[in-house]
Amino acid sequence: MIGILVSTYNGEKYIEQQLDSLLQQSYKDFFVFIRDDGSQDNTVKILESYCRKHDNFSYIVGKNVGYSKSFMELLKSSPLCDFYAFCDQDDFWEKNKLCNFLEKNGLESIQPSLYYSNYYVCDDNLNTITTGTINLNPKINNIILQCPSNGMTMVINNAMRDIIIKDLPDTTYGHDWWICLVAVSFGKIIVDERPTVRWRRLDNSLTGKEYSGLSKQFLRLKKVLGGNRFDKTQKQILEFDKIYGDLLEEDKKKILNLFTDNDEVMFKYFKKIMYTKSYSFRKVDEILFRICILFRLI
């Protein structure tokens, strides 16, 4: 059984289309567990309608805690399943998404594991702009400053869930990034290059031409530097160290210490700059991270 976890908030515009894409999955042995994060529109009424019609749908209404914590609450309170897939309210699943996961993952459920796939970047009407870029070889060093994929493509097994919900974080940059850090530290990550989700870019109306070349690199720069990104990243690293630091293998602890240990500040500063492994799976982001470290932004 696969549990599909959906967090909603004022999602009346797209939620029906997303839920319909779940119903159209070629693999049918799943349960949809929805948590509404305090919507003030008609989202809850729509959820009620779907849950009346479909026995494998259920929902709860919670107080507003934000996107990331809402998914963590879902993971903690969901019915027991073999696997758990994360689902955003305004995207669209390809009909073979769950089959692709099972084909790539198999039915192994003992070792903690995380699966993620590629995705299509789409406009408001789900027209494809481009294909996403994901980290095909995730390591602790190249995900500590950057999430390797999007949560909407991710599926974890029950063994991974047990690790995560044992000590939920007080703060994260995102539930998906946190889960990736846990997976790369204590389990395995399975990567699927096939796109399985259509990701709506609601913050722009870019065409395929505009989502390439210099415009694309400008967007990358804006994403890397904007929104107090490094401050939130630093808080997440400190939280991860607080919960899991003593359990990490030595090589993983060393990379974490570059961003947590304040002793010998100048030595640590140069060590971060001269670090021989990559901080990113994207060349342009690697350059940006190195520049940001040089200017002590992180």
C-alpha cells in the first residue's frame, strides 16, 4: 500500500485537477491522506466531496503551520503504509508515476530509502516549458546547501518514515530537503531520470525560450541569493546537527562541521573555500556557492 500525502492551503483553483490525476494512476493500491492547513476558500468543501465519493480518500483540517510542517504532520499522523508519496496541491501526476516508482524501487522496504524522479516544468495550463534538472548522484556534500529534487516527486518507505518522525525538527528549509538529508545520511536514495510530475510555475509566465540561456541563469541566481536563503539553510544545518550529529559517520560529520563549528573561524573559512568536493550538482550554482562562501554569506 502506498500512502499519498497531500497538504492543501487555499488550493481551490487546482486541487481538483491534481486529485483527478491521482485517481487516474495506473497503479491502484494507494490511499490518499490530506491535511488542510487552515484554508479560507472552498478547498475543504472540495475535499469533502472527494472523500464522500472515494473510500481511499480521507482528510483532516488542521491549524495553519506552514507548508513544511504540514507535510511533517501528515507523515506523522498518516495511516501505516509500505511507502509514502508527497503530493503538492497545484501540480499534476503522470499516470505512471507510482508504477515508475515501483519499477525503480522494487518492493524492498527494510533499508530506509528515498526515491525521487525528474519532472516537467509547466505553465499555468500544464503546458511543458522544459524538463527539470535533478541531482543524479546525491551525496551529503552536494545536498547540504541545495535540495537535490522537488518534494512532489519523492516517495519514502516506512523504515525512512520511522527515522524522520522519531524526532521531528523545529525548523527546516523544507520537508523535502530535510528528508533528503536524512536519507543520504542513514539510508539510500534511488534516482529516476524519467519525469513523473508536471510542476506548475505559478510565480511566472515564462515560455520555453525565456526559460533558457541568460534568463534561466538569472532565475538561478535569484533563487540562490533570494529570500534569506542562506540564513534558513544555516538554521536547517544546525537543527540537523542537533538531532542527528552524534549519529553521523565521520566523513558526513566533517562536512556538517564546516557549517556548524565556530571554533577557529578563519581556519574554517578557508577550509570551506578550499573544500575539494562539490557543493552543488550544477556548475553555475557551484560557482555561486563558492562566491557566497568567499564573501561570508554562509
